[in-house]
Amino acid sequence: MSPPENANGGTSAAAPSDPAPPAKPSAKGKKKDDKKDDDLSEEDQALKEQLELYVVRAQDTDPGVQKLALESMRQEIRSATSSMTSVPKPLKFLRPHYGTLKSYFDVMPESELKKYMADILSVLALTMSVEGERESLRYRLLGSEGDIGSWGHEYVRNLAGEIAQEFQKRQGEDMPIDALMELVQQIVSFHMKHNAEPEAVDLLMEVEDLDLLVEHVDSTNYKRACLYLTSMSRFHPAPDDMLALDIAYTIYMKFEDLANALRIALLLDSKSIQYVKQVYTATDDLTLKKQFSYIIARHGLALEIDDEIAADENDKEMLQEIVNNTKLSEGYLTLARDIEVMEAKSPEDIYKVHLIDGRGASSSLDSARQNLAATFVNAFVNAGFGQDKLMTAPSDSSSSGSSGNWLFKNKEHGKASAAASLGMILLWDTDSGLAQLDKYLHSNDTHVVAGALLGIGVVTCGVKNDCDPAMAILMEYVNKDDSNIRIGAILGLGIAYAGSQKDELRVQLSAILGDPQATLEVLVFTAVALGLVFVGSCNEEIAQSIIFFLMERSEAELAEPIIRLLPVALGLLYLGKQESVEATAEVAKTFDEKIRKYCDVTLMSLAYAGTGNVLKVQKLLGICSQHLDKGETHQGPAVLGIALIAMSEELGAEMAIRSLERLLQYGEQNIRRAVPLALGVLCISNPKVNVMDTLSRLSHDADADVSMAAIISLGLIGAGTNNARIAGMLRNLSSYYYKEAAHLFCVRIAQGLVHLGKGLLTLSPYHSDRFLLSPMALGGIVTVLHACLDMKSTILGKYHYILYIIVLAMQPRMLLTVDEDLKPLPVPVRVGQAVDVVGQAGRPKTITGFQTHTTPVLLAAGERAELATDKYIPLTSTLEGFVILKKNPEYHEE
């Protein structure tokens, strides 16, 4: 057989651009044809002659003959099968006659036959029409209203492509599109029947009519359609992305897949609360409502359970308790007992000095700073366990307990962090936390009181309570004379009520911003606290008060390093809210030139954080490519901004890591100092080997700021993973920098982070299969990172307690299965690397390389769990955090 003339599988228009020559070949053509005919097998030759005869007959004057010829031609085309690389034979042999048939069609009188002819021309146009002519579609619209699917997949796909082009053209010229939309209906239903959901969705996106999808999905394919909708929404510009999610929400609600509908409701920021209530009211099943409450608690949404959601008072109380996260501490400790890590660890257990060769232990550094470092390590490692060896250990000799002794091994502001560390050790356990911190509130040392107030904020972080004990205690101290105490109370409120948008806090804290007596640091921390409490709320009043405050600062005040947290506070109000920030950004352009650019870049990078917006990343890269004079600081936030925007999906993160490599090679010092922190946030609690190596290299950089940032970032990427390789690197760094107090402090903090919660916690702001971004968690991370842009004056100075803000991002990385009475229920689960199955055919496995464990289990970054038994049915498809299981009624024990 001769090779096919069109080896492109007949999809693209590979025909010559002039119409095919008329049926009479010239002498030269004859020879060629003879040669070709010799190559054909007898069957093919017969088929070719047969088709040529049909072509002649189709132009016959007698309609009966015409009809028969067209019928036969149609039969031949339909029954022909083709391999992947060749055009079906009838189409190939009819190629030379395409022009003849076209010109004959134009002179045919209107009739059923003419429509018949149009159908055939439409199919022939598949391989023969000129690119951009859209002939296939043109003849389709002129043809009979038949079933298009019978001509095969390739034809339908080609039509869909032509419809998209035609639609855009007609939109531009305001032409009617009804005929097109009827075709679209047919194509979509064809695709949905043949498991090509992504193609149906793409076509509907092109013709801007996604609502059609809702009618065409059924219970067998809605999951795949929604999976495609939600995962592609990340790559669409606004407002298309929200539209896609909205439709997915509608479909999930239609098929009563309520847990997934809830996840989308939480992602659709603008309509969150209203949609969440719809999900609750769509069911009467109380256990399902409990599961929803667990998902909401993990996301950190402040939700009031009202009569609509649950009528019965007891149910209401129970659901509110779950939403308030009061069960978190209990679940976390269940996990810890199961994994047998309850025993308290001391900082020495983490440093493992005996593993380091030779020097290091006996260095003559100031002990206060080493003790401060030990305080943080101790707090991070024992976070949430309720016991440690420094602050809570009972002492033998005196009855007062040894915690007092450790407290006073710290100097001045070090005592504040030491007292606050108790809050972290008792994390989420409000009752015993407030009881144990109470004794420090009566101390004569202002630093201790300040630390205790901050500790009260930390211990209640993410756990709400109807009687608001933290608010009651901290409000008394907010207006004290001593600025340390004020800062402790204000930051405590910011951490305790992050994301709650409580109005009384707005009133109280905004009043402080206008207080002429308050010191600059008190005012800055007030702004930060407001930013955290109203994170992502776009609250205009607060934005106004922070803006006025910024405008009134003198030159000298704007030179203070702590000022850099003000733009962050302003940006937090618009975290992830995209264009809502624009009005505020315009006002920011009128600021003093010292802070104008810094503010501009920070606002943009926070407003687009977690959105993956490519244009904004390019803009920030543009800012980083300028070579500026000394004294300009706004490139640091630009680098962080790239990471914050790109962290929303894997592909963007990979690309951002490569761009950051470039910045390291060509950027100025102030850019290089920010790159490690950007890498740290891109892979937070996810130690990727390539990033680990880059940071390891930078941790020995000649520039002290670069190396310190790299050390902290090693802690961030390994946070809560107990990663042995990072732990080894940090041990080596501790002996390498044994004479450098500042570096050693950073190494210690990083060591504490790597062993965060003895490896049971994560700092990743994403949860629910990397689908949802918790604004509180991201807000906490961003604040700490911006402080780290100037370590010498913040974390290494007297503001080291800023590190406690990271508690907002701390969450157990566990899967804890419970029964319908919320008691732990051990079941076997498979845990493995998550596989992206969007748009794949059949029922692909969602995890690979799994191991089977019994719950509760830990989930590392990029891992997913599925039940390994049919005995129970989970109430949510995403197994993470607390999952309620109900017995499977169809299960029979073997």
C-alpha cells in the first residue's frame, strides 16, 4: 500500500491550499496515477473505482440515483476504520474529488439530498479543508440535524475546535450564535457519554457557557468533571476561575457530595459563609455535620453555629465545640501516645553535641543568648505536649517548681520569650494553659508579665471559646503604662484571635493606633495584631487607620527597622484577595519615598499570595532585575512575593525555584538575602532535595545575612519532619559557627523547627490535599518571614518573640479516624505518594508506593491516605485530620 498522503492522522488540514484539481487528470498526472494504481491491492483498487463511480453518480440528474450514491458513500465512510497514523481509505480516495463535490453542492437545489451532501462534505473537510476556513463546521450547519457522534471521535473533536474559533469571531461581530449552541449541546452530551469530561469542559469554557455542564453530568461522571474543573481553576485568570469553582460547587450539591461541596465553599472566598451554611442545611445527618465542622475547624473559619444549621441546643453546642477546635489537643495527644513520643525532650536531646567532632560544646559565648535559643528549641520540640524538662518539670528541692529557675536564666526580654514558651508547650490546651500561666501574671518583672500575656495568646491560638478567656485577661493589660506589657497583650490578642474578625478588637486596637503616648514598637505590633485578626477581610476602616499612621511618621521613625512590619500588617488585610487591594495600593504611592516602594511591593505580593498569578510573578521578577543604589530595601519583599504567589501549585513552585536560582547568580546582596527565605516558604515542611542542597550551600555564604537566612530556611523546609539529613547539616553548622553568636542562634532555632512537635506538626498553610489555603497560617508565616528579612534588628535583637507568630501555621500532620461518637477508631489505611489523576482514563490509582498502617498515622508533604478496609465508609473523600467513619452496611465479615 502506498504511504498515506496525510500522515498527520487526518486531524490537521494537510491538503494543498488550492482546491483539488478537477477529476480529469493531465498527462503528467496520468503516469503518476498509473504508478499509484499499481501499488494498490485489488481490494483498494476496487474500492477506489467504486467511490469514483459514486462521485459521478452523486452528480446524476435523477434524485433516486443521487440518493443511493450518497447513501453508499456515507456507508463506506462510516464503516471504514483507520489506524492512528493513516487517514481512513475512503477519505483518502475521495480527496481528489473534494473540489468537484464542493462546486456541485453550490449548484444543487435546496432539498433533503443537499443536506445529505453537506453531511458528507463536512466529514471530507476533516482532512481536506484549508486551515482557518472552518469548512467542516460550515457544512455541518448546512447539513441535516443528525447524530454527529456516529462519524467518530476525531470528527467531533475537530468540530469542537472549529466551534471555538467561530464563536470568538461571531462574538466580535455580534452575530447570532444559536445554531452553534445547539451543536455545542450535542457535542457536550457526546463527550460526557464517552468519558471525555475534560474536553466537554474545555469546549464550554471556550463558548462561555459552563452552566450547560450541570445538565449533562450524571452520577457516574460528576466526580471526574468536578476534579477537572477544580484543578483547572488554578490556571484560569479571574473571574473564570471562580466561575469554574462555582459550577463544581453546584454539581457537588446536585449529587449531594456535600463534603466536597464544602471544600469548594471554603475556597470561594467571597461567598464562603453563605455557601457553607447551604452545605450544612442540605442534610439532616448529624454525623455529616460533625465532619463538616472538623473541616471548618482545620481551615480556621470563624463560624457561628446558628439555629439554621442545627435546631437542637445540644447538637448546636457539640458542633460549635468542634468548629472551635476544642478537640484538637486531645486528638494530637492521642496521636503522640500511639506513636510513643510522649516523653519530654530537652534541647540537649536535639543538639546531640556528642555526635559533633571535637570543639563546639565548651565555647565561651554569652550564656543568656544560648539559654534563649534553648527556650525556643524547647518550646518548638515539645509544642502541644503539655510537658517538658525546662518550664513544667517539677523540681525536687523547692515547692515552687523549677520553671522559675529556668525563667531567670534568661536576661531581660529573654524572660518574655521564656514565659511565653510555656504557652507553646501547652498549645491548644486552654484550661491547663491559662492555669499554669496565671502565676506569671503576678510577677514584679514586666518582661515576665509580657511573656505570660503572649503565652496566653499562643496557648489559645486556633482554639476558640465561647466565654473568650483570652480576651478577658488580655484586654486588662492592653492599656498599661509599660510598653513591654502592652506589646505582650496586643500580640497575644493578635495570635489568639487571628482570622476571627472580632469587632471589639478592631475598636480597642484601632484606639491604640491613635494614642499619642504609645511608643513606636507598641503601635507597630498593634497594626500587626489588627492585620492578623482581620486577615483577608479587606476591612477599609483598619486599612485607613494603618495608612494614616504610616503617613504621620517622621523621617527618623521610618528609618527604624521594625517599621517594615507596617506594610505587612496592611497587606495581611488583603491576603489573597487580588484586585481588592488596588485602592489601598494607590494611596500607598503617596507615602514617604523611604517606604513607598516597600509598601507597594508588599501589598501586591500579599494580595496575590497563593493565587499563582503569572503576570504578578513577572512584575516582581522585573523589580528584582533592577540594580539599585544602596539603601533600597523593597527588593527583599519582591523576592518573597514571587514565592508566595507561586506556591499555589506544584508547577509554579518548580518554576519559581529555578527563577530564584537565577536571582542568586545575578542579584544584588539585598536580593540574595531574601532568596533563602523565599525557598523556605516555597517548600515549607517539604524538604525537597534540590532546595535543601541550595540552602546548604548558602548556609556557608560569605555574606552573614545570606547564611543566617539560609540556616533559618533549612529549619522551615524541614519543619516538623525530623528530616535526618537536615538535622545532620544543622549539627555540622553548629560546630562550624561555634564562635558566631548570631549564627549559632539561627542554627538552634532551625534545629527546633526541624523537630517541631517531635515531628508531628507541619507549618504548611495548605491542607485538604493541597487544595485549601488557610489564611491565618499564611499570615503567620508571612509576618515571621518579613521580620527575618532584617534579622539583626528583629529576631536577633529584642524582638525575638516575633517567632511565636509562627504558631498560627502549626497543625498536626495527622490522620485520626473516629467513630460516630468521636472516639478514636483504629483502622488500617494505605499511605503513599499522591498521584495526580485529573483527566486520566479509567479508574487510576490515586496513590503510589504505599505502606499500610493503622490509624492514627502521620502524613508527610505530598502524601495521601486511603482506607484499606471496606468495613467503614469515610464521611469525606479527603482523608486528613479528623475523619469520621461510619459502618458500611453492605460489608460482610469473611
